[in-house]
Amino acid sequence: MAAMPPLPPGSIPPPYSPAQKSGWWSRNWKWFVPTLFFVIFVLPLAMCGGIVYFVMSTLKNSEVARESIARAQSNAVLMEKLGTPIQMGAWIGGSVNAASADGRANLVIPISGPKGKGTLMVFARKTAGEWHYLTMYVMIQGGGTVNLLNANERKARGDPEAPSLPSDSTPDQ
């Protein structure tokens, strides 16, 4: 290290001041700001999106939703009004609460085909491990409804429009 030059006689030496160390913020702001943005905005949005995806996929894959969509896709009147293929929409509303032996399901499922759109409404109860559909119909956009319950199911729930069928007859589809 080089020696300091001597001071002229009668002069006062400058006070010693070590180099100022920069503060925490000035050293770390470049990584702290993006991390804070990620934690406050991106992470909560991703978590909410994950929860919504999980709930929607659970409802879409429920036994009640699959059976309802299968009936809608095989109903001749609905195929004529909406066209084929009939597809399930992205946003299903409602709930499915089911244990192994009993439960309830209340779903609102948007459906669509090449000719139009509709809303599939389903209400079912599970008793002794078997689902019993109390309501299953499609409200077609622009007017009209199509009942997807077969005659035996309508008769079992006491629907006055259900035709009288012998107990050994097979349900109509």
C-alpha cells in the first residue's frame, strides 16, 4: 500500500471517514420486488385457479354428471334441437355430496351442439348405493324443455304426466 504524502505544515488533516456501506434496500431491491409481486399476485391467482380446476373436474367426473350427459347425448329430441355432438360446457354449477351409501347431487350443466345451447338441470339422491334421479331436464336456449327421465323414473317420483307402466317393463331411453 502506498504511503500518504506528508501534509504541509499548519494544515489540519481531513477527518477519517470509511466508505459508506449501501443499505439493504439498495443492495436487494432487484430480487425483492419481483419476489414480492409473485407472492402477492401470481401465487394466489395460481392457487385459486387450481382450486377452481379441481372443483370443476370433480363435478364433471361425478357419476351423476356422466349419466346426465350420456342421457342428453342419446336423446333423439335433444339431438334434433341442438345437433350432434352434444358437449358439456366448461363451468358446471352445483354440488355433489355423496358417501358410499347415500348422498345428494344438484347440478346445472351447460351443454351445446352445432345448432344451439341449453342448460341441463339435475337433482338426484343416492340411497343404498344407487342414484335416483328426481329431476333431469334440459332448458333449451330460445325456449323449450326436454325431460330426460324415462317413464319409470317419472312414475316413481309421482309425476302426473308419467304413463302407467307394468312393473316388469323395461325403462324407455
